Amino acid sequence: MIQIRIHGRGGQGVVAAAELIATAAFKDGLYAQAFPFFGVERSGAPIQAYARIDRQPIITREQVYAPDFLVIEDAGLLQAADTLAGVTKKTIVIVNSPEKSETIKKIFKINIKAKQIICIPATDIALHYLGINLVNTSLLGALVKVSKIISLESLISAITEKFAGKSAAVINNNIDAAKAAFKYEGSK
């Protein structure tokens, strides 16, 4: 089973990101689940969402404590105690930042044994394609490339389905953001 934990702030599309992962996985013929973890938080407060993907039915419903992939929508959350909890030498961390991973480790005094820390300028990508700082589809493009669990085609289909009530421009811009992040050299 592949477990993904997403950290962000209320209003950044954290829950939508987990839902998009699960929908894309279903489209690729996999079992998946997605759910948020938040209480009475307001816009801007730290929140988490989880996704699981497997080739067989998923029974567990608990939070993701030891993620295989950790997606961080706001690099400032690296200072929160729970953001890096459960990271192991098998975890791949994807951070929204224009900095290099070594710089991020120094800035936030990170001493973790993650398999890899990948930084992607998701804010820059989102601002370019969407005109606003909603980084979820950008980061998912990077996750798709790095994880090789779900296909870019299924992510695009999930975005189209999720935003079906929005304008064609909103759908296409989110798809373009995901594709740009997928092509970004830092997300190898």
C-alpha cells in the first residue's frame, strides 16, 4: 500500500489534492481512499489530508503516520512539529519551494532521513497558470512524475472531473499547471 500525507493551509486545496489522487488512482484501476484531518480550523490554519493507493481493497481508515510520500504545500509548515513526523528513509518529500533541497534543510534546520526531498516552485507555476496561489494541481503533477503510481492522463481526467462545474479556462489552467510541474526538471 502507498500512503500519502499532504500538509497545507486551509483554503489551499489540500483536501481537493487528496481527492484528486484517489480519483486518478481509481481511473488507473487501483483501489484508493482520501480523507482530510481537520477540526474547526479557519482559512490559513494548518491542515492535513491523506490518500492511500493499493492494488487490493484498503481496509484501514486511520491517519497516515508513516507516509511513503509527503507533500508540503507551504514550506513554512516545515517548522511545525507534526509536519515531518513519521518520515522514514523510504519517504519522498515534495516541498513547494523554489529553493534547492539542501537550502531548505538549512533554512528550516531539518535533520530527517527521508529518501529524497524534492523542491518544486509550485507557487510560481500556479501564479503563472492560474493567477492565484493554489498549488495543489502543480504539486500533484510533481507527485505523479516522482511516484510513478498514477498516470498523468488519469490525473488530467481527475482534474477535468473535479472541476467540471468550473469554466473551461479553470480546468485547462489546472491541467497546464500539473503538466508544467510534471515536466519540471527538479521533480525527477
